[in-house]
Amino acid sequence: MIGIIGAGAFGGALAMTLGVKQPVALWGRGQSGRAIARLPGAELPALVTVTEDLADVARFETVLLALPAQAMGQFLADHGAMFPRARLVACCKGVDLATGLGPTGVITAHCPNAVAAILTGPSFASDIAKGLPTALTLACTDDVVGEALQHQLSTEVLRLYRTTDMTGAEFGGALKNVIAIAAGVVIGAGLGESARAALMTRGFAEMKRLAMHLGARSETLSGLSGFGDLVLTCTSQQSRNFRFGAALGAGTLFDASMTVEGVATASAVATLARKLGVEMPVTQMVASLTQDRISLEDAIRALMSRPLKQE
């Protein structure tokens, strides 16, 4: 049996696909019915129990944390004692603004005796909810636990590949959101597809530079949780980070009620990169743009006027 905390789009989608083959307990603030607000028309399978009592979820060995990256720390600070030895699987992408930690680092900080893992990769909640084929990365430093989770969380349409490189998996997923904002800015500003391709390529180089500096493996960044996720979020209108960037580039309004993980991540990573001495010009540009510290015109000019060098 599996517990899922967070009944937003991704938590609801996971409940829908996992609840086809096994019992699932789904908890979310204010979630009592079987419809998922963020997934119009979706109905939860019969094996999914919706609960407003966290204890109904905490009793399971495997608990998926489908919470926004910036909300996970506070949630675990308040409720982490309920999961002393659980297998806690983060289902979000980001870097905590307060601590600079990735999702598994946040889990370990608050629940040191739990086993931390992360589920990440190229996916949209609506695709998973519809039963469309999706492949993700399951990262856990304990490969025995990772293999058990891989089998428990895979379904006929959700295929998981496992790795012990949690740093690569979680920073690949976090950093691609920042690059997706930049790609959206390029398209929104009317700079063209060639510019987007160049931006994605240089952005991917940044992703690898920082993640490998932190101990990640190159092949992880070249896989689903890095390059695969980057391609999806930089090219699809379903990506909130891309749409946010496009609105920023076009000078139009964006729905403020929608979570855009890349905004906080850009700020956190820009600070981290400066501290480590890692060069990340695209990330720094996104952080400055989203904090209104630079104009779009100046950001483009700064990137294009950087010194010429070998690729």
C-alpha cells in the first residue's frame, strides 16, 4: 500500500495510475471528494482512499510527497515526526530557497531516520492521469530500497528507471525549470527557434556544470531526469515554467495562482553558484529577470556580449 501527500495535479495523477493496481491513501488539504481540482474530469480509481487524516497515510511504509518544493520543508518541520522510518519519495523539482538543499536533502534534514528518494523526469500530470506512456527516474542511494520502490511504483504505463545518483536526479529536475523559463523568454520575446535551441544547449551545459561540481554523474544529467526533462519543459506549452517565461518575454500577465518552481530555484541556485564559484550566466539572468533587477533588453545584451570561447 502507498500513501500520497498532496492532492494537486501530480499527486492526483500518481494516485490515479498507482491506484489501478494497489491500494492508495491520498491526503490533501481540503481534499475530500474523488475529483481532483487540478485535473478536470478525472475520477480516482476505487482502490484510492481519500482522507483528511494524515495518520491514515503515515502508517504506510512508502509515502510519496507530492508537495511544491518550497512547501516541503515546512510540512516536514510540522509533521515529519509522523514518518520516523518511512520510505519518503519526493515528487517535486526544485532547490529550497531557505537552505539551498534539494528535495531529498530537505527530507533527510527533517527525517534523518527515514529513507529518502526522489521520483523525477519528463512528465506532465495530465498525461499520467490519462494513462499515456511515461518514463521517469527513481533515485535512491540505497539501491536495494530503490529496486523495491521501482517495482512498487511502476505500472503498465509508468516505467521507472532507477539510479543511486540522487544529486544528479534532483538537480537535473530542478535546474531544467530555470532553463525552461529562459527558453520561454526567448520565444515570448520573438527571438526565434534557433535562439531557443542555442539557449537550451548552453543551459544544459550549465546544468551539468553545477550538478557535477556537487558530485553528480554526467550520465544522470544526460538521462531522463536531466536532458529528457529539459527537452519537454523547454518545448511544450503544458510547462508552467515555459509559459511563465513566455509571458515574461512578451510582457504579458501570468496566472499568479500557479506554482512556478523555477522562479525560487533560479534565486537559490544563483546564490549557490556564486558561493561555489560555478559560472551559470543563464541562471543568473533568469534570477535577475524574475526579481526585476534587470530589463529583458539588458539581459539579452549581456548574454550575447559574453566573451567568445570554445564550446
